[in-house]
Amino acid sequence: MILRWLRGIFGAALIVSGVLFALAFEARYWRWRDCFNELGRCYDPVSQDVYLEQAGLVWGSLAALSLLAGLGLVAGLRRKPN
């Protein structure tokens, strides 16, 4: 019973972290996807930040893996134990 409860908490934490990684993906890559040059960089003159195209792969992968793992754990809780 306690293991099931911990699995649910860990699954919920993975889902929340996946959502946060998805927000980072949107802020660091998706908004700037049309701005990247041939070197994979985008300069924002207003905030003076340089965005890297590789950030999309990193943040997107972290978001997808966290969400899939969290949903897998939470979906496994619906099965009745023997």
C-alpha cells in the first residue's frame, strides 16, 4: 500500500517536472524557432540573450521523457492489485 502511494507521488512529481520542462522548451526554443541562423543561434536585441537551437532538443527530450514516465506510473495505479 505504501509502495503504491509512493509510486503515485513520484508519478505526479514527474508529470509536474515534465510540464515545467515543456514551459522551458517553449520559452527557450519554440518562440525563437524562426530566428536561428546557420550556426544555430538567435540573438534577441531587447533582452540581449542568445538562444541556442540545441536547447530545443534538450528541453523537449526532458519534457517528453518526464511526462511519459509520470503518466506510465500514474496509469499503472489504476490496475487492481491481486
